[in-house]
Amino acid sequence: MSELMSDPMSGGPRVLHVAAEIFPWVKTGGLGDVMAALPPALAAQGVDVRVIVPGFTALLDALPLTDSVRLRTPFSSERVRIGLAPLPGSAVKAYLVDYPAFYDRPGGPYQAPDGGEWGDNHRRFALLCWAAAALAQGADPNWRPQIVQCHDWHAGLTPAYMRAANAGVPSIFTVHNLAYQGYFGAGAFADLALPPEMFSVEGIEYYGGLSFIKAGLYYASRLTTVSPTYAREIQTPAFGMNIDGLLRTRTGVLTGILNGVDPAIWSPENDALLPRRYGVEAVEDGKAAAKQALRQRFGLGDMGDGPLFGAITRLTWQKGFDIMLQALPGLVDQGGSFVLLGSGDRGLEDGFRAVAQAYPGRVSAEIGYDEALAHLITAGSDSILVPSRFEPCGLTQLYALRYGSLPVVRQTGGLADTVVDANSVTLADDSATGFAFDGETPDALIGSVQRAATLYRADPSAWRRVQRNAMRRDFSWAAAARQYGALYRDLLNARD
Ligand code: ADP
Ligand code: GLC
């Protein structure tokens, strides 16, 4: 019997999480939120959890290092410092891979300021993975993980390095998004310091090149993704992004664990970014104040008695906002107004600028990234739109539920697992929390928008009941942490 987790409070297992983002210092999407919230939730349940992330400048500037080790690596002539920093407000410590030549750069974590991927991303993230594998082999004399959990392609080589070194520690690879695979040409392999036999179909080779995510999916002991429905979907050709075959071979070790909401950041009761905080009892006042602030900020005119729809999103194919653009005239016809905060694809950015001009006072878009405005839109909108083609979990609809802003979502992935469509049955038994549609067409989306607009206008008391249902749904990180805890126990017991 393993020494671990028979009693979760008595020195739980040591688990290292490997990732590229962590809110509030480095975030391009939901991964950053997850890495900020999941480790503390695990720590609260007795897991001895640490995180390892690239030492991006924003992190090194913000977090004082209390300890460090220096490692010789295949990626640098000098030793690389792996610094240790406590994360403020939690028991979690983070290792920062302090290698300025890789991580002290302008732009985002993956891209240069002009939006192009950095040409040496394979080496930048290989170093992260290599350092994580070194910790698994005992590089820090004070703390050696018993499990390594790797998030998305940036962490995907970690299980390969662990296997190559016979680290003797089990690993988990967690898929947050199968669309980003860390694909590089075959020539990149020589830079990775992996044994040549790993460049194989039974390994990290992928369509003639190599794929970091494939390495994770192939070599990790267990696989998870961020919702049960996405766990099933990615084993099908429609959602499998050309790697569903491998996932089907690993079906026995693949599970879906839904993300949660961090109430310290996302709850209308505590949200200092709102003009007026509110709970389930004072929804109307709180939302009216936020809506008024949004009207001013976005230059919205008289909205009549129609609902205000909002969206906060990366503008990529995944998110379905090309479909939204086509559906916008229908939304306006329904008496709706619409505000968008988003950035990404240049064509979509231009498209939203153009519709904002076509419907002044009714449709408005802010192209950019703005954490505070995201909170205001979540609170001030009557409904948040998430028309994604696929959505591993999705956090904006979870935040919308908490704020009583009824989500309109495509029925896929985590959206299907978290939003209960309002129909005669779910309205009657008070389980409805939003509106869901099937299919990738503007008409399908408009159908749900219409149902939302009608309920909002014609039956305000039913709308308020659905708001209450939505706000009372429990998407706590504690629930996710319990499921990861069970997985850790299982993995360690399997090794006895
Ligand atoms: P994904 O990770 O695929 O982008 P999620 O719904 O899981 O989707 O998470 C998105 C996160 O990023 C949320 O916290 C959301 O509020 C935030 N976000 C996305 N776009 C923007 C933006 N333009 N400005 C501010 N926050 C944004
Ligand atoms: C990814 C997914 C999103 C998920 C997030 C956090 O970016 O696109 O659905 O919520 O990761 O797990």
C-alpha cells in the first residue's frame, strides 16, 4: 500500500504540474485561469502540489525566489537556474525556469509582437519539459514529485523525457485543447535531446514531423481532459484533430474532469471590478448598474425591452464567431443588442468592427484583451454567447452562470456538460440555466437567441427563476480537485 492519501490530510502525494500559463501573470485563455485555481484547490485537499512554468519576465518580476537549483541542460551552454517562489495567497510553490534567452521577450508567451510564432518554440518548451523531468528524477534535493501532471502541448514532452530517463514516476497528460498540437518539422527532433528511437510512429513522430501533444498522449501514464463530453468527442474523427486513432487506443486511461470557477476572482458577491456587487437576492440592481456602465463604455443607445447579449472570446475558428457575424442581423431583428470583447483573427476583428458600424448603438465591439472589461461584460449582459464549434470545457459560460447572465451555447464539449437548455420540462422543474443549440449554422444560433429574447421579454419572472438556478449551480474547484485526488490515489496504488 502506498504511504499516500489514505488520509488526505496527512502529507498527501507530491504532485508537480507543468504548464505555460498562470493567471494573473501569464494568460492567453482558460489555461491560465485553471493553473491559478486548480493547484490551490488540490492543496486544500492535502495534495503537496507544486507548479513549474517558464520564467517569463512578468513572473520573475512579480515573485521573489526563495530557493533555487542550477541545472546543466541540453539547451544552453551555461547552467539554468530553476527558482522556487511561493504563490501569493496559497500554499502552492512555483518553480520558474529562469532562462532569459528563451523567456525574456516582448509579445505573448508563444508569439512575437507581430503575432507570429517564435521560431524556436520547440526548444523553449522542450526546456520546460526537460526541467520538469529533471525534478521527477530528483533535481531538487528538497522535493521530488511522485506524480507529474502536464497541461497541453507545451508540457507534452515531459512524459517523453521521463520515459527516456526511466524516472520511475507516473505522469498525467491533460488536454485543454486538442487543436494546438505543438507540431514541428522533423528537423526539430535533433534539438530535443531525445533518444533517436523516440522519433517513430510508436513515439513522437507525427505525419512526418513531430508533435509535442502526441508525445504527451503517447507516453503519459494517464490522460485527462477538461469535460466528460470532450473526453468522448476527441475519440471521434469529427473532434479528434487527426489524433483520435491514438486516443481510441488509450480509451481505458482517458477521463474527463470538469474545470471549476475560482470564487475569489469570479463571483458577483466579491467582484471589486463591478460598479455594484450582487448576490442571488439583489441580482437586478447589481446587473442594472453593470449594464449602465457597459452602455456608456460601448456607446449603446436605447435597448428597448430587448436583452443585451455579450461575448468575451479569443477570435479563432474554434469559437464560432464567424457564424455569430452572420447571425447578428437576426439578433438585432429580435430586438437584441450585442457587445463583444475579443481579439485574434484579423478578418474576424475587421468583421466585428464593420457590424458595429452597421448597427450603431445596438452592436459594439472592443478589439483587444481587457480583464476588467471581461468582468463588466459578464455581469452587465443579460446573456453570454458561446457558439463554439468545439469547446473542451469553456470558462466564460461558467462565469456567466455565476453572474446570472444566461448562456447561449452550442451543445458541445464542456458547454453541453454545464448548461441546461430551457425547455418546457427544465423550466417546469427549475433545472434550466441557459439556451443550447445544435449545429454550426447561423439559423441554429439565431433559434436559441430568439428563445432567449422571447423568454426575457415575455416572461420576466421565468427569466429570474432561470437566473437563480444558474447562480446556484455549484462548479467548485473542490469537486474537480476531489476527482484529480482520486486519480492520483489510483495511480500510486497501481504501482504497489
Ligand atoms: P479558451 O481557453 O479556449 O480561450 P475559456 O472559456 O476556457 O476559453 O477561457 C477564456 C478565458 O480568457 C476566460 O477567463 C475569458 O474571460 C478570458 N478572455 C478571453 N478573451 C478575452 C479578452 N479579449 N479579454 C479578456 N479576457 C478574455
Ligand atoms: C482551453 C479550451 C477551453 C478550456 C480551457 C481551460 O483553452 O479551449 O475550453 O476551458 O482550455 O481548460
